Amino acid sequence: QVQLVESGGGLVQPGGSLRLSCAASGSIFSTYTMGWYRQTPGKQRELVAAITSGGRTNYADAVKGRFTISRDNAKKTVYLQMNSLKPEDTTIYYCNERTATKNYWGRGTQVTVSS
């Protein structure tokens, strides 16, 4: 069974940085697209960044130039480096693994940007 476990969230001041990690188990991992999403209560979950098995990336307009997604297939881990954080980045961030037949989700990690 695939399990995704996020870590690295927390409280940071505006302009600060955080690095989220998502460790996968029970997954082939290297052949799948991995992504980070975020969801504010009352709103739809939205894509933040994704990375394909070949390393191609895409980002939401709101985070381009500030966030960087990367993956380490040997460690079965995907990362989200978040720089120049803004208060509007405050929410829960979820890791996603997209296979041919199913989407898997982690439980999320809270990011709070506040002075």
C-alpha cells in the first residue's frame, strides 16, 4: 500500500523559507509524477508544483520564481523548497503521487507565514 508522509511545515516570518519533504513507501515512485498541492478551508485543492518522472516541472503562477520542486528517486522523496514566503502561502500542503490508475495523497503539513 502506498503511503506518503509529509514533513517540514511550520511557522515562518514573511520573506522566510521552508523546505517540505514527502517520503513515499510501498511505491515504485520513480516512474510517477509527484506533486505538491495546497488547500485552504472552503476552497478547492490547487496544484502548487509537479515534477514528472523525467524531471519536467510545472508551477502555479502564484509560486513561480519562489518555489522549487525536486525529487530524489533513490530516497523515494520529493521536496518543495519555498522561498520568499508570503502570508497568502499559509495553508496545508499535500503531497500527491499520480499513477495510471489512482491518485495517492499524504495527510498534509501546515505552513503558516506570519510575523
